[in-house]
Amino acid sequence: MARKNTGCVLNRIRELRFYTGEMTQRDLAERVGVSRQTIVAIEKARYAPTLELAFRISRVFELPLESVFTYVEDEASGSA
Amino acid sequence: MNEEATGARFNEASAWIQLLGAVGPFAGALAVIMSAPQNAGLTFFALASATTLTVIIQIVLHMVAAIATKEEPDDERDLAISHAADRAGGYIVSVGLIMAALALYWQRWTSEAQPPESAFRDPILVGHFLVLTLVVSEGLRTLTTIYFYRRG
């Protein structure tokens, strides 16, 4: 039986923007081709980007995908 | 510069316009219809007036919104929000259509038992219900859109 998906995708975009010369959300949005509001939503973990967008964001920071995004499972879903 | 504040975008502005631009005219139409629910002519006039007024209000306000907001193409989050809102509205339409069909069957089956002057024998009540379903569906669709944009 399929387990209910209760995890979320966290990310280090805010931190990485800081280390990349305080890149603005607008700059990042323009480089990956989305709106600034979408970057805001992703940073707050309110919106999980598609795999394609996640790769595009990772390439901006010249890091592998898993260094930027992390999938975290809730306690309730467990690892059983 | 405060980067946490999300600016008004056309899609969100459009959702607000659709919601608020329809509430006034259709609330007025509802008040008129409820004053004489079996008057088909008045119902038609009220709905036609409300629809016309809503269209005019929305055209004008959308033009203002298009001028006031920066033009940018929809991205994947915009499409995801649009799909979620359409799904929410679609549920209401589905339930409303099924209930309207059941109401028609019920009217047919019980027509002999109802007195001739009973409002329950009047098919226009099902018409009212169908229009209400569409209005509620559209309201829920726009509310869902606004919720997801406001959530950030």
C-alpha cells in the first residue's frame, strides 16, 4: 500500500544567495526564468519546485542538486 | 529593499477583480430574484443585468491592473495554482450538476403529491440552483487562487 507523502523539500537558497554576493531574489528569478514570487515561495518551503527548476537553480550556484535541496520526511511518515 | 514583501502581480490582481467584481452585481441579482423566485422574466433580467455589469467592471479593472502590474509570463507555480483552483471549482460544479439532476428527478416523482401552487413544482428552481452552483464554483476558484498567492 502506498504511504502517504508527508515530507517537504527544504533548501539553502537564501544562504547561497548570501554567499554569491548577496544575489537578489529578482536576479535569481531572472536567471532561472520564473517570477520573484516563485523564488520567495521556494525559499520559504511553501512551494516545491519541479525537478527541472530545481536543477536550474542548482546550476546558478554551481552546486549539485542535493547540496541545494533536501527532502525531509515528517516524523509521522517514519521510515518503516 | 524588503525582499520578503511580494508585489501585486497580474494573476493575483485578476483573482481579486473576479471575486470583488462579481460579488456586488450578483448579490444585487440574488436579492431581486429572492423577492419573486417564480418570476422567470425578472430572474432573466436580474441575471442578464448582473452578468453585463460584471463583464464591464471586470474589463475596466483588468485594463487598470494590466497597466499597473509588470507584464511577465506565467511560470510553473502560476500554472500549479491555476490547476489547483480549477480543480476546486470543478468539484463544486460536479456536485451541483448531480444535485440539480437529482432535484429534477425528485420534482418529477413527487409532482403528483405537490399542490399545484407549490414552488417545488417549478423547474426554474433547478435553474436557480444551477446558476448558484456556477457562481459558488467561480467564487471558490478565485478564493483558492488568492489563498495560494497570499500564502507566499
